[in-house]
Amino acid sequence: MSLIRGTVNPLNVLGLRKLSYLPIHFATMYSNNLKDIHAIDDWIYTFLNSRYCIRKNYKIDNTTNKIVEMCEIGLEDPKELSMLSLGCPYLEKRT
């Protein structure tokens, strides 16, 4: 259960939930919002349960063919990645 529901996650207690590297089996997404990385990190910590990684990475923008710096977010559970993309107010919403 998540912290918002009042239960403690054992991975948080042991300090094993937030990773400094991104394992290959994690589901990933990219965000252009580099200024709210700390707010995204707090939202994931509060509302989600699985292990995660947030890091700055470089990616080629297909429209301009330039290298841009992006925020790469990886979560161990793909279902929680859907929850993040729908519920996190700090991610940009495409119309």
C-alpha cells in the first residue's frame, strides 16, 4: 500500500525503493519537465508502491533532430507507470 493510505512500504524503510540506476526490466517514460523532478519524486514516493528511478538523460528529438535533455522515469510495475502518467499533476499533459 502507498504512504497516502497510512501503511509503510518495507522498501522505504530499508532504503531500497529509489534506485540510482535504471534496470532494463523497468517500464520507462520521458518527460520534458526538468524543473519539477523533486515534485515528481515526492508524488511517486507518496502515491505509488514499487521501486523507481528518476534521472536526467539525453534523447534525440525526432522533430528537430537535436539532442535534448529529458527526465527519464522508470518504474518496476508497468501498471504504476500508467497511474503516474494519468495522475501526476507535475507531468506535462499533451492535448
